[in-house]
Amino acid sequence: MIYPSVEELSQYGKYNRYTLCIVTAKCARMVTDEYTRQREQAEKLIANKETDKSLASMIKRDIRDEKAVKNAINRIYQGEYKIVDSSINLQENN
């Protein structure tokens, strides 16, 4: 992966690669869970004939079209999630 660099993700040495791997994995799990929730909701609407939209159109494009790890890295880099402390906890910024 070229962008963002590991150096940028580590906030210029503040976090080591191990921490980044764990944080990225946790964030990727959160992205996957979000995708699963949206898909289940969409499938329920389709099964109940409450919508005529396609399944794909009811799921957010970024989590539908990109891999969970890539989404996680981008979210961490953009500040949507931040590392709270060295015990590797994530906090969502909303």
C-alpha cells in the first residue's frame, strides 16, 4: 500500500506497526459489521416487498465496493476513528 504511508498512519512514529495492524484489524471488523447490518436491513426490505430498489443500491458504496481493510485504513487516516491509548482501543469520531 502506497497511500497513506505507514509513517503517516503511525502519526510519524507515535504508534508502531504492531499497533497499526491491531487497530486496522479492529476497524476492518467494524466495517464488516456495518456492511452486514446494512445488507440484512436491505434483504428484509426486499423480502417484505417494501422497496423496489436493488440490494446493491441500499448499501453504502464505500463499504460495498472496497475491501474492509482498505476502508479501515482510510477511515483511520481521515480521522473517523482514532487510537485512544496504547492498549489499542478505537474511538469513533462523530
